[in-house]
Amino acid sequence: DGDGDGDGDGDGDGDGDGDVPAPVSAVSYTPTDALFPNPERGIYRYDTLTAVSDLSWVYAEGRTLVYSYIRLDDYRDVPLDQTLLDAMTQGFDVARAAGVKMVIRFSYNFGPYPNSEPDAPLSVVLGHIQQVAPVLAANEDVIAVVQAGFIGAWGEWHTSTNDLLPDKQAILEALLDVIPATRMTQVRYPYYKSELYGGPLDASTAWTGSDAARTGHHNDCFLASDDDFGTYPIGEIEAWKVFVEEETRYTPMGGETCNPNPPRSDCPTALEELERLHFSFLNLQYHPDVIQGWIDQGCFPEIERRLGYRLELTEAWLPESVRPGGHFDFSMGLSNVGWAGMYNPRAALLVLDGPGGSFETVAVDDLRGWAAGEAFTVSGRLDLPTGLAEGIYRLGIWMPDLSPSIRSRSEYAVRFANDGVWDQASGINDLGVFVVSDAAVGTSEEGQSFSFTPTM
């Protein structure tokens, strides 16, 4: 027959069907309860972006988020100066060097309540927003989220001395216009989000790039009273929790406690509401009595583990051997046992590494769909390059940051919660190895590159 195998089909495997994948078998993985850093989630630490010189201690603690107010007290009636803008840039550089990201909020004061220091007139606020636009754009890579800020005490959208709340939509949308399009903001009170944009968000309206889709929530008095110190209107508490519960399936949720309020601020209610409201991050430093209560009552390690996403591999289907230019039916199962999904865009890539080089191909283009409390399967056809050198190859899942500036940094890659899969040097989760051999079962195609075709 001229192809050397005697069956006349030209594929070299002797079975005559023309398209034979390499056989696969199941590989299982062991989950872990270990605490480890993952980007854009978890317990955050506080520092001052415009005055920081080192943040390496944050990642050394196993944390990846730093919260900072950007105080504009000296600019209530004047434009920002280059000194402040340069200090912001330098602070972002420090965060990048340390492998962490920032949650930031612009504020004209630090309270107090109810007799707050001043904020600024609307014209000044809008001018300041335009001035920070280039700095935010240049540092998209190390911004996790930009809270709405600017209005009132602590930038929390209350007690404005310049009566800014009637102009909250103008301020919010001006901010959204200058925040990089891949990033979201958060508002303090859910009823303001509803007043401006209706809602709640659902699968059809989430992640569309609209202002509504890019506006999430923060609660800075979590568990402090029955209504969390005004977070939810009295008499409508449950209805607004339902609203936030739905919204935070698709947007970031974070904040802090502000008042010991047992038994509501104790572990049972804390765990229930952190899960229900899909919290991604919390302040370690406030309120210290509440945090200490969680430590004493024993739930703090679970809070550290489950804030945000936490992805556990269950199994993958891999071959023992594949021909150069061959293919196999890849499948991988996992669960998100965290309390939230991812809120910023990120992809998962299959990476092949061995004697013939390193190759990558997109397996999932947006991981925000890996929602809390759900199981997922990634499956499809994985093709190997034609002419690939024979030898042992390692297959892994790599979930790097999308920003080119930090894409190769393992501190910014997502780690699976499994024993023995994480490679800190590369930021790749190891699935297993197989042999590339001309003697392997299956067909081989000419001109084939490394590619993944998902099962539809």
C-alpha cells in the first residue's frame, strides 16, 4: 500500500480508520488544606501607596493584596501636583517588585463620623479623576480593584460636606472611564448600586464591560450590627443581602469588620455570610477584637483558605505515550471550594515541556466562569506538534496574569489547592508526564502545531 504498515490507510497505525487518538487513563490528585498565596484574593494588609518603600513582607506572609487609601486632603481646592502622581507611580512599582496587587481608594479625609473633615467640590473631584487616569492606566497590572471613594468620610459615600451624593453617578462613571477596562470598582452601599443601575446582575449582564457589570461591593462594617451599621436599610436587610448575594457572583466583594457584635460577629455567622456574599478579601487589621475572636474560636484558618477562589484538581485523563504530530482526548476535572469566583479576567493554558521545547495553548479563555461551590470539566482534543522530538514531556496548567509585564512572574499565577502539583519557579501546576515516541499508538498529522480544541 506504500505507507509501510500494510493496511492501505496511510496513517501508520494499522487499523484503517484514519484518525486514532492515543489512549488515555485517569490520574487523580490529592487536595490540601494548606494556606498559600494566590493573586487578587485573601486577607489583605494595609499600607500607604504614596509613601511605601517595601512590600516584600506582605508576600513573605503568604498574602497578595495590599489596601491603601490615597489621601487627597491637601488638594481639596487645587489640582493634584506631580509630586503626588509620582508618589503613586513609585508605590505601584514597589507593589510590582513585591509580587502583590493593590486595592485602592481615593479620599479627601479620614472621617471622623458624623462630623467629618471636608471632601471636595464636584468640579475638583472630576478634575482629580482625570489627572490620575494616566497613572492608573500605566499600572493596570498591579491594580486589583479601585473602590469608588472620593465622596464623604473615608470616601465611603456618606457625610459629604460638599453635598456630592446627588452627583454620585457622575463621579462613579468618570472613575469607571479612567479605570482600566479590565478592572472593576466597588461601592459601599448596595442600594446605591441598585439606584444607579437596577439589577441584580445575572449571567446575561455580567462581564459585558458595562458600568453596571464593572461595579461591585464592599462592606466596611461587616457583622457590626444587624444592619452592618447602615449597609442594609432597616426592615429590608434580607432583601438587600439577596441582592448582594446575586451581584457578587460576578463582581468583587470585600471589606472589613468595624465593631465587635457577638454573637453576630462570631464564627458561625461570619462563615455563613462570607460564603453567601462571596467575599474575596478582608482586612487583617480591623476590627482587631473581631479578628482575634475568629482566631480564638478556630475559624480563622478556614477564612484564610476560602476567601475568594480556591481551585482543587480532582482528576485528569492523560496518555502514557503519544506520537509526534499525534493527539489525545484530554480531560480535567476540578472544583472551586472557595467563596467566590475570580473577578478579573484570566485564562488557563496547557503547557507542554520536554526535549523538543516548551509549548502553550489556551484551554479556557476566561476563568471568571469557575464559580464558587461548583465543579467543572475541561475537555477537548490536544494536538502535539509534528516532528516533536522524542522523549519524556511534562504537561501542566498555567494560569498567569494577562498583563505582559508580570505574565512570567509566578507570584501572579494561580495555584491549585493540591499536594505535589505546584512549581513555584514557573508558576505552572503539574498534571503529569507522558512519552513522545514514534512507536506510540495513534495517528500522526503533518503540519500540526500544539493546540487544544475544546469539546463543545
